[in-house]
Amino acid sequence: MAMDFERYKKMNDDKEGSREMADATVDHTYHNDACGDGYRIFLKLGADGRITDASYTTNGCGFGLAALAVITKLVKGKTLDEAAKIGPSEIEADFEFPERRRNYPVTATEVMQQALELAR
């Protein structure tokens, strides 16, 4: 599988999944000192403990946006334990990143893990 540049462009043009969530259960901010990217993850939990909504904001590059778009989509409808099992390989299964950009799914996973911990 090769990177889908058309999908990448659409994800970035549409800012797919990117929005602040006023009624979030969790609002987690992360700053990557290495590259300067900032991520903010929003999670909303239902009464049954499932993630009913997830979104993000970022000042990072398009690859960061793509990784966050995928992981916030993947966690919706899952319990905290189910969401915690999502790793970089699940992000890559949904959207393949170029070799030199494979750090973005790793970082998105780390940030999501931190947000999930705050929800517990």
C-alpha cells in the first residue's frame, strides 16, 4: 500500500475531525519539544463509559493532522480499555505514512494514551 496523496490532501483541506469540543469530558494539551507541534485532544464519554465523541486541534504539519484525524476516528464508540489498545499499526492500517513520517502515528498514539489516562 502506498500513501494516498489525494486522501492526505482532502484530510488537510477539510481539517478532518479537527474542532474544539466545549462539553468534552477530557481536554488534553500536548507540546512536542522536539519539533514544536502542539496537539489538543478532546474526548467525550457516555454514561456507559464509551467514547461518544473525539476531536483534536493542532498547530502541527499535515502529517500530524492526518495521524490525529485517524486516531480520533478510531477511538469513537470504544471503551477506554478498547481505545487504549489502538497503536501506531492501527493508524497505519487506515492511512499509510511515508517512511520518514512514521513518527506521527507513534506521537498521536502517545498523546491519545495520555488523554485516555486522564479519563480514568
